[in-house]
Amino acid sequence: MLQLENLNYASNATVVFQRCSVIFTDLLLVYAVKECCLCRKFFGVDSKRQPPEQSLLKDAGFVVAVLLLGNFGLFLVDHIHFQYNGFLFGVLMLSVARILQGRILESAFWFSVLLNLKHIYIYMAPAYFIFLLKHYCFTQFKNGRVVYSSIQPMRLLQLGLVVAFVFAASFGPFLAMGQLNQVLMRLFPFRRGLCHAYWAPNFWALYNFADKLAALAGTKLQFLDSSVLSKSSMTAGLVQEYSHTVLPSVTPAVTFACTVLSILPSLIHLWIQPSNERTFLRCLVSCAFGSFIFGWHVHEKAILLIIIPLSLLAVGSRADAKVFLLLAFIGHYSLFPLIFTQAETMIKVFMFLFYAMFANASLSTLHKMNPRWCGMPLLNVWELIYIMGIFPLDIYCSLGHRALGLMERLPFVPLMLTSVYCAVGICYAWLRFYKISLSNTTVKIHDE
């Protein structure tokens, strides 16, 4: 198993070891979620006044524990697709829990560890930087803005030393051996192309789709030669660089600029406006949203960077709960193509429906919403119609496309349809969440 040239090695012992290692490392997520659930004031709950006999669906701690530990996306990518995202999100949630508990240096330590475990979390770093700098290194504020003369140099030094220690321990050996450039090249592989083999449902999926439609229209109207369609490789299911046919091709610099511009308003709001743990989490989710919508070569599983921290916000705010419920359906459904074999179809469908139905029932009960729109009071009628659209879409992608005999000629179409359909909903959820995150209103549970 440890021989690099042994590419075809397989054994049941290896499978058992890998599966058990995923389950074991998930214990960190369990501990982190427990720490988050203890921060009941964040959810607007006074434990002294909470009736012990109330329904579990009215218990904020129970709901957030199920939403996090029972997350359908984590189960899909870790326990069926096989990865270690639960462990990584455990480190993230532990860092968030320490912020909710006011243990700032511990939070900085755990987030630094997380960055060195998986660099995809670097998109969340700006929110951490602004919040930790503002609330740990400054002691006086005026109308939410820091009084720069109140800076505490020793605290700034302590914070810097914690972060520097973690990075030195991680990168020090590579630096000493002269291999730092090799590490950086593998951390940021820009030659893999704008999109993954399966387009992540973001803005660039819509951009690719628009380019494909424009190319088809151009050939039909004889503005373009039909040979340009065969040269396009973005629907070939390959991980590589490619050029768009009609629209301008997108470079890493463009995606970086779009990502920065998308998260900048939220960062400025966090810095200049009165802020607390909730505004920090909203900024964190905004950064994850921006990186997912506009990032370079985004993986579909990166949607979990949004859904996992948003689970905490959904329990404490009705407005956040509405966005979360949209993503509980659309964001998780966008992960379906990861598991494409027939053996797991019923498992993923039933677990998806169970999680979405629990999220709807628990959040509706917690926020005291009256039943309407087919039992989904958190969604309006247009959102509900859009959610219902995933069922005929899945039927076509799973059965209809093959039944029509199109798999040989157009094998990428089901993936493209799934990506584009989900991209519309995720971009809508991003815009809706941005409106919430830039609000100056202090939000309390059930009060929206």
C-alpha cells in the first residue's frame, strides 16, 4: 500500500483501515460540535428559562448538533466517496467554538493548523484576520470602528507568534531542505483549468454554459464554423486548461479579482461596523460563498465550506435559516454526481431527503413558522417551485438521458444540466445572503 509504483494494489484490509480512519478522525468533529452547542447564548437561548420537557425540535443545541453531525454532504464525500472532510471541519468548528467562547488565541491556533492541513480554507482567512485583529488587538471602539490609539502591541505580538509557530512547524522542514517552491507549486496548480471535470455549480458554470449556447447559436446561424465545437474541451470531462469559443477566456487573475471584489464589502462591513460573533460568522460564510462562486478550479465539495458554518447561523436567525434550507436542498443535490453507481442511488436519495426534511421541520419549528407552501414555510412559492424542479431533473439525468440513447453522443449533458441548474440556485442564495450579512441589525432568535 505504501509503494508508490504499486498502482493496482487493492485489499479488503486497506478498505477497512481507511474506513475506520475516517470514522476515528470524525471524533474531532463530534467534540467540536459539542463545544459549539455549549455556546447557547449565541443561539439566543437562556438555559435557565428553557423548559426541560419541550420538544427536541425546539432545542437549539439538539438541532445544530444534528445539522452538523448528520450533514448529508459530509456523509456522501467522506463515508461513500471516501475523504477526510469531517476531520477538517472538526478543526474549523473547534476554532469557531473558541471564538464563541472568547478564547481568541486558541481560535487563531486551530485555524492556523487548519490552513496547514488543507489550504482551501485560506479563503476564510480574511474574515479571521479582520475579526481577530479588531477584537483582540484593539480595546476601544467608537460607533463600531476601532480607536487606533487603543492598539495593544503585546496582544498583536502574541497573536502573531501563535500563527508564526504553526506555519514554522509546518513549512520549516521544507524550507530547510530547499523544497518550498515545490510545495507552493502543488498548493496552487493553476494549469488544471478554470473548472473541474464536473463543473462546480458556480458563476463559471453559467459562464461556460452561456459560451456553449453562443457557440451552438453561432454555428446554426453560420456565424461560426462548425469545427469550433469539436475543438471545445470544457465538456469533455477532463481536468485541463481550455479556451472559450465565443466569450473571453478566463484567467486565474480574473477569478482572483472577482473573488476579492465579492468578499471585500463583507470584510469592510466587519471592520467598520459594530460586530460580534454572529457578524463574524456571516463574514466567514460570505468569504466561503465568494470563493465558491468565483474561485479558480473549484471542487463541487467546496459547497460544504458554506453549508457547515451556515448551520450555526440558521439556528439563531430566521433569515439565515431560509438561505440554509435552500442550500440544504440545492447545495447537497449538486454533490449527487460524485456517487454515480447504481448501488448507492437509493442510499443517497433517502439520506438526502431525510436531512432536508429534518432541516425544514426543525428550523420551521424553532423559528415558529406557520405551515404553508406544502409544509416549507421558510421558502416562498418561487423558491419551492425551483426546489421541486430537482426531482424531474434527477429523473432525466439518472434515467431519461440514457433511455433516449444519448449517453454515447452527449455523455456530459446530465452533468452540465445538474451543474447549471444548481448554479442558478446557489448564486441566488449568495445574493440573498449578502443582503443579510450587510445588515446592521442585531439579530436575535425568532425575532426576524
